[in-house]
Amino acid sequence: MTTLRLHDSMTGTRRPFVPIDPSDVRLYVCGPTVYDRAHLGNARTAVAFDVLFRLLRHLYGEDHVRYVRNVTDVDDKINARAAETGRPIREITDETLDWYHEDMAALGNLPPTDEPRATDHVPGMIAMIEDLVARGHAYAAEGHVLFAVRTDPSYGVLSKRSVDDMIAGARVEVAPYKRDPMDFVLWKPSDDATPGWDSPWGRGRPGWHIECSAMSAELLGPHFDIHGGGSDLKFPHHENEIAQSTCAHPDEGFANYWLHSEMLRVEGQKMSKSLGNFFTVRDLLETGRHGGVPVDGPTIRTAFLMTRYREPLDFSVVRLHEASKMIGDFTGTLGSIREQEGGLDRTVSPLPEIVEALRNDLDTASALQLLRRRALAVRYTATELIESGQAIAASFSLLGLNLWDHPKTLASAHDSQQLRATIENAFEVVPLVEKLLEKRSEAKGTRDFASADAIRDGLVAAGIEVRDGPGGTEWSPGPSVDRAALKALL
């Protein structure tokens, strides 16, 4: 069994994961700013770290992992939404957070261990800012408090750029109260129409970056295991978090590992309202705006998991179709398992090969393909169905695919007579198809494309769906499989 290895953005390498305390593994992830529905990019990040949370719980025990995901409920976008609609800020943030919880649950995400709201932790932020001022890392100016970037010699450690390079290569806010263009806001003044708290610098509100430093320190301690978020947060948000936290706690190490999920594109383009390709989770669940037909949470989740979290993902109609096909294969297998087993045994461990794939930097793409092959094989092999059924069901749970009670699973399980007939009639389907695909691969290797095409056509005629993709050839049985026709192809 291999060690869990994670790609650490700080070092740019895949490192063995060694927790500070195996009995108390700690994970912090930047969560939503609650002013609108969660879009697909938000959802991808949440799903990626939910898989990590599930894997850590499997490896170290459910009671030994703490997952904190913050809620930003004080923000200028929220203030603007309140001014635009005339609604109270708390009403907007409460409603939006409820939407977020509904959408994340629909995608199969577990709730985090803690979900702190920024507005509940302002005193801790003020205390950290005061400490930074006292240590000479921050200064007050015109009702603002700013972090003095030049006082931190390690600033840029995550983005791997010097302060001068950052100034030259990026647009930064120039304000008369800043000593340096790169200095960033820790506290800013509030007028009567804006949320505010009393502080040593007058009535105001915290800047965005300080909330995560203060809340992670309060809930997980100043030194914890993993900090995560989307790749768009590396700079400036995470870079500023590191500066604040290490300067406020110079004897601590802040986060030992930094994980970032990559960006999501739609049909090959950056997701943008101006391009008309901006989609929320709710758009897909309820209206089917992308693809024309509403899809369920497990299908969206599968579409995310088909690509490893730190690789760019192109969310397309074709991908949704492939994910839907995969869900069909999975629910068909689970229907067979339900019919055979009756109930779900939650004490059974997932398949070792699925755990191993996830130990390899959360390689969900490989885990899904391995699970699909195993699920199809088991579905058509009665002995393995008995021996491996519960482990397969546990593997779905490890990936967050809550399919045991899925309508398609229940429909398959209820048709037990047809399932038994399918298993009996197709007992040899898997080895036959695998042999034919190997024969086709050999033909393609010798550039005998006529023979390769003939084998593919024969498979299709026998009731086998064949799909060639970048990851290789995948197959699944259609509603009727002609075993005799498959044998004739050999």
C-alpha cells in the first residue's frame, strides 16, 4: 500500500503526506462569498476537497479529521447586492448560504466539520491586525490599516515572484494612504450604510484576506496540515494569507501543504456571463441550460471527477453525456448488488485499487475508470458479484457518488428477474469483449485499420457500445448482448 502523495503548490512537487498529528488531521479550504448562486467553478473546488476530506477520513478515521471551510459574508459584492435590491444584508447572506448548502448536498458533498462565518469572527481579526501593527508589519492610514509587504522578506514564496516583478506585471490599487503599491488592506472604514464594527482605527470592516488567517488560526491553530482552494486564489489571496499568518506567528509554519484545484472552462472557453456560457449548479439541476436537459447531482459530480482536480477541466455537453453513461453503468451494477445483497454494509472497505488511485494525488479520473471496469465485470459475473459487491458500493461512497438509493439503481434492483437473466446470459461477456479489444488494439498497432474497424463494427452489432477517447477505449453493454456473435469474432 502506497503513501498518500499530494501535489504541493508551494514546492511544485508531489510530496508524501505526513500529518502533524495523525489523530488530528486539519484541513482549511476557502469557501463561498455568499451573494449569489454557486457557479460550476465554485462547485468543482468544493467537490475536489470533499474527495480529499473523504479520503483522509478513510485513512485516519472519521473522528480524526477536521475540515474547516469559511463563509465570506462581509464583502463589497454583498453590499452592492443589498443596495441594488434594497434587501437587508443578513437576509441575502442567509438565503445565499442556504442555496449553497442545497447545491453542495445535491453534488454529494459532506458538510465540513466547521463552517465559520466571517461576521462571527471579527474580534479575532481585529486582534490579529493589532498584533501585526505592534510587530511593525502593518500601519494605520486614513481609517485604513494596511499590511506592509516589504516588511516580509519571504513575500512571494507561493507565487514565486518578487515584489518588484509583481508591481511591474500586475495592476494594483494606487491609493494616497499606501506606503507601497503592493501593500494590501487589513481594515477599511465603513460609512453608515455599510456593515461595520468598532475598532482601534474607528468603525470599519475587515479586508478579505485577514478573515482566513484569523479563522484558520482560531479553529485549527496557527500551524496545520493542508490549506486549499481554487488556483485563482494563489495570488493575491493565499500569498497574503501566508504573509499575515507567518508574520503574526513567526514561530509557526502556517500550512504544511498547499493544494489548488485548476480552472474550469465551458466548451473550450473561459466561463463568462458576457459569452453566455456562465452556469450555476442550479442551472444544470433545474433548467438544463447547458445541454438542454436537467441533470442530477451525481452526473455533474462525475463530470468533475473525470479530470484530476489540478488539471484544467473543459465542461462540455459531450462530457455530461459521458458522465451520464457512466452513471448508467454504475447504477446498473448497484442494482445487481442491491438485488443480491439486500442492504448496504457500511463497515466494508472500498476496493484497494480505488483507494490506491486516490492516494496518488487524488487521481479521480483513474479511480473512475478502474471502478467502471470492475463494476461492469462484477455485474456480469455472479461469483464476483457476491464477493465484491459491497466493496464496490463502498468505493462509490468514497468518491462521494451517492447512488445506492438513486432512482436508476432502484429501478434496476426491482427488475431482479431480468437482472438474473442478464447475469446468466452474459456470464462470458467481459472476457470476450476484453479479448476482442486487445485483438483490435494489436491490429491498430500494425496499422491494419480495416481489421480494427471490422472488430469495432462487430462489437457494436453484438450489442456492445465502444468509445475511443484520450484515455483509451471504454465499453459498456447495451440492452441486449449477443454472446454468440462475440464468440464468432474471435
